[in-house]
Amino acid sequence: MDLDQISRPGRVADTDEAISAEELALAARNHGIPLEALRYDLTPPGLHYLLIHYDIPLADAETWQLAIGGRVARPTTVTLADLRARPATTVRVTMECAGNGRARLQPRPVSQPWLVEAVGTAEWTGVPLRDLLTDAGVDPGAVDVVFTGADHGIERGVEQDYQRGLSLADAMAPEVLVAYAMNGQPLPPQHGHPVRLVAPGWYGMAHVKWLRDITVTDTPFTGYQNAVAYRLRHQPGDDGDPVTRIRPRALLVPPGFPDFMSRTRVVDAGVHLLEGRAWSGQAPVTAVEVSADGGRTWAAADLEPDTGHRWAWRRFTHRWSAAPGRHQLTARAHDATGAAQPVGQDWNRGGFANNAVQLVDVVCR
């Protein structure tokens, strides 16, 4: 069998090509956060966005083992009990899929058809990765750290375990965890039970689930998920730039109540308190603006004080005086690097890192 002919993820849809049954099947098993759940500081696990590349492995917490090897002085294997015996660290992290916004692009890259809902925030508890690497004795010539999950499948003809690599410097950041709990409970199967990597600030592809192996290398990792899949390409055959940290984004909780099919919101005339969340994996969010006319004019929103959760979203609010008629609400985030969300799309062939502003259609009566 020619595995390359099984599927063609990453291609660009033809003009006016409808979303396929394959894409709908992906959307059925991978879900986004209901936008009204942005009201929660911590996303309940069942509402947190979910992307599963292959199948959810059946993992036994009692027999699970994590191998740590490669360019280290003391290769070792740890169990879940070993991790739990160490001092625990908890980090609140907003996690976003790199493909968030893909289905809004024109022309549309064919893959998981996200709109804007591929996000969630949780408190992850585990052991700092750098502690495990330090105990293993990383070789002075080490360059990358490669993480292998227990999920196995095929992409563009390549049969593989899911693997991602981080540079040694990124892997040794104090906030990076080998996590075994989500919001104070053992990881659910769909979120990586029994152990996963959590790399705060990075798009979701870096947070390897069902983690079973950590290998330190003295050469850059060139596996599929680093060198082929998650690249910002504009032309076929381009090497592209790697997808890395989360670009700034703000999302509004849609006000009023929705029409079932179109999700157009209905509100009464008067003053409404708009609320939402803003985040960036590049640098802290410094400001949020809100528009009621689709991004033609902007007003400053009130950004809630920084609570010390660097890697988590921040709530913002804005009082909107709604007059009868049709409106298009949106918000945009700014971060400390000076980056801001664009009103228009930043197109690439994979549909990655598209942080164009959300558009919420509202009818005021």
C-alpha cells in the first residue's frame, strides 16, 4: 500500500471547496472551548480544547515508565510514583492549538478545521523537566531534547510515533513540566494520562501527551513534527519557519444569546459589559482594545491586574452602549514585544498561528 495516498493533510482547498467528510471527522473527535466558558479562570477539563493526532493510547498508570536517555551521564527510567515522590510544581497555562483560526483562512488549508475556539487554561502539576535532566547529567555537547509520546500513526505517508523536540535551553526553562495532574486531578485519558509534557508559552504541538521517552541529542532534531508538519510556508517546497510561541490573541465572550445555526448574537439596546480573555506566549499582554464596528474604530478595554500567572490568560472588560441595528464586535491584544493582533489574515499553507481578530455578529433590538 502507498501510505502517501491515504490522506493529504496540509494541502490548500480549491476555490469554494466545501469542508470534507474527513475534516468533519477530525472536528468530531477534536473540539474547541465553548466561548461562553471563557468566563472560567480555569477551564474544566471537558471544556478545554482538544487535539489528538492519532489514537488515545490505553495507558496503565501502575506500569507506565518514562525513559530518560541519550546524551546524559546517567540514563534512567522513572515511574509515576517516582514523579509523585518529588516536590510538586503547579503552573497555570493557557494552551492554544497552532492551527487555531485555520478554517477562517482563504484559501483554506485542509486539516483540522478550527475557527477560534482551540484554547483552554488549566493548572498543570508535575516535576520541572530541568530537575529530571539535571539528575540525569546532561552532556555539555547537548543541543536538543526529543519527547516521544505513546500515540502512533501516519501523516503524509510517514509512519511515526508522535515526537517533538525543544532546544536544550528551552527545555531547561523552569516553567516546563513533566505533568501528571490537570486542575488538581489525574490527567484524563484525552489529555495525556498518565504523564505529559507542558511547555508554557508554546503552541499545543509542543506539549507532548502520553509521554514515554525523553532523549537528549547532540544534533538538532529533524523529526516529522518539527521539520515537516509545523512550519510557516507560503509556497510549496519552502523550508518555512518553525511554529514556536503563541502569538497575542484576545477572545470575547459573545454577549446576549445566540441563533442556533448562525451563532449570531441577540441583545437588547442599552449598556452591556463585554468580557473576554487575552494571552500571549511571546511576552505579557499589556493592553486590549475592543471594536463594535468590525475593527474600523477601537476603544481601550479594562485589563484586570496581573495576578502573577505569567503563562495564563488575563480577563478584560469593556462597557458597550448598544444601539438598535447590526454590529460586529471584536477585540485585539497587544503584548510587551509590541506585537498586536491583525485585523486581516496572515496566510500560510498549513494554516498555523493565524491570530486574526475574532468577529462576533450581533443584532441589537
